[in-house]
Amino acid sequence: MDKREHGRLWRGSPADQEVGISMRYVGIDIGSDSHVVAAVTADGTVAFKPTGITEDAAGYAKLFALLGQAPVALVTMEATGHYWRNLFAALAAHGYAVALLNPLRTRRFAGEDLARTKTDSIDALGIARFGAQKCPAVTRLPDAATDALRELVRHRDRLVADFGNRVRQLHRLVDLGFPEFRRHVKSLDSMLACTLLAEYPNAQAFAGGTPRRLAKLVYDGVHKVGPELAAALIAAAKVSVGHHHGPAYRIQVRHTCQDLDLLRRRIRELDGDITRQLDDYEVGSLLTSIEGIGTNTAARLIAELGDLSHFRNAAALAAYIGVVPGLKQSGKRRGQRPASVRSATPACAPPCGCRCSRLYVAILGSRPSTIA
């Protein structure tokens, strides 16, 4: 009631007072164990103050109770690690329009006010105001098959990275314990090298071995080491400069070779899983029909690009992938515009005549034009 007891006074703009309630723009600051949610109206007025919610069923129930008090035009949140995914799925399942934001955009938006204080509550309000002013496009979650393919591809990337780390560790150990080994076996990531080093981890072990036993070692289930290589390795080991390295190096080499064998098997299994998952996509067979594009490349394209129909044209796809050079000029400064992006990326700058251009044609039906 106002002081003259003429009725309740509504807060907000005149339009809000006429209808009583207006559409709200919700911003959520994502955290690992908890989030902060806030809402504003179209004119930036705070609809409800920043409120903390936990990353569990009780926290989600609290969130939906807050959102159910008035119509919600848009929910915006930052793509913070993987912590947003469950909340995004829950909001989408309840029918809310959700926009996933690049944190760089919200950071620059917040910097316009030259604020010196940064808290989760301030960030949540800033994200909500960003949604009200910028009205970003609604983000669509990938379908289950695409999401599964993306997880498999990225898991394979992690295994390949682990494999490379183990190979580098093995390089160090072999360079110290038996540096002459690489003159006879060039690649340490091969099954031949792992089989030999697992049985004979350093120069001392090779020097104490017999040529006959070493020659009979089978390294890939079919092929044997052979007498020539066995004799050469034993002879080199007897005069090796790393002959003084002892048991500590043997243990490390054996463990590293075991890790490499395990990672090699897992990567091979994942390749089969990715191939079977790729068979569910019509565009997958189309991509692999292009010369130079194999199963893993096609799977990566689908996993990272998702539904290709979301791109307006081939130029938009090229810009998203990052094969289009950016032009930067200011005053008298004229940045050099490269004729080709091959120096920075594996793909060529479109339009071109190589397989990347044929890829655009296969996916979108046209070649992209060069974008300034």
C-alpha cells in the first residue's frame, strides 16, 4: 500500500506496472559444485537477486521454482568447462530457451562498466543483462549419436596424447640406457621396439642375452626379430656407452613399454567403435568417399561441426573452422593478408582445388568465397 492507501505500487517500468509481470532474462554463473542464478527484465531491472543453487536435484528444484514465478524469455550461461552440461540438459528438457556463451563475450561486456569488483553474484547479473541486451541465438544440444561420437573422438585424442608422452619418456630412457639401440630400430613407438625393450630393457640386458632366443621373439603375432637384428643388437650392447645404467632404468623401460602396448590396444578398439558409430550417419559415408578423408577425419568433422545444416552457407562453415584469414588494419598500419592459410592450418584458403574445397562442396553444395 502507498502512503495514501490507494493500493499496491508495482516496481519497474510503466509497462511492467500495467501487466503486473514482464518477461525475464536469466543469467547463470556456472561453478563446479554450485551455480548462481539471477534475472533481469528487458530494461535491466533486477527481477530477482542472485541466488545460489547446488549441482544436485535439490538445487535444480530450487532453480525451477525461481524460474516458474514469471515467464522467461531466455536463459544465458557461459560454457565453463564441462560443468554446464547437466544444467543445460535439464533446462532444455523443461522447455527453456538456453543460449550458451563464449566467456570472452561476457568478459568484454562486463568490462564496459569498468567495474573493479568481480563476484559470482555480479557475474550472474552481468550474464543476465547480456542476454537482455544482446539476445544471443539459442543453442541447440547435439543429438545423442553426435554427442557419443564427439566423446569417442575426444577420448581417442587423449589416448593418442598419452601414447606420445610415453614414447617421449621411452626416448629418454633408451638414450641413456642403450643409445645405440636406435641405430638398429628406428622407431621406438613400433611394436618391434616395445617387444624388444620389454624383454631387454637396457644394454646390460641385451649383452647378457643369447642371439638364438632374441631372434625367436615375435613382436606382432606373426613376425620374428630374426638372427641378423638379434646379433647386431647384442654386439652393440656389449660396447654400449650406456652399459653402466642399472635396475632403475630397467623398471622404467618395462613399465613404459607395457603402457604403450595397453594404449595401442585401446586406440585400436576405439577406432572400431568410432567406425561403427560413424555408420549411423549418411554424411559419414559421403565424407569418406572424398579422396584423402578417412574414418577418423570424417568422425572428427561430424563430432566438432554437429548438424551442418545450422551453417548458412559454405563461407560460414569456413569461418567457423578457422581457415579464413582475418584482416587487421588501423590508421597507417596495414596488416599483411596471407594469400593462403596453409602456413597456419592444414587446410587451404578457399576457394581452392584441393580436397578441402571438395569437402565444402560435398557438405554444403558450393565452394565458399574468401572472407575479408
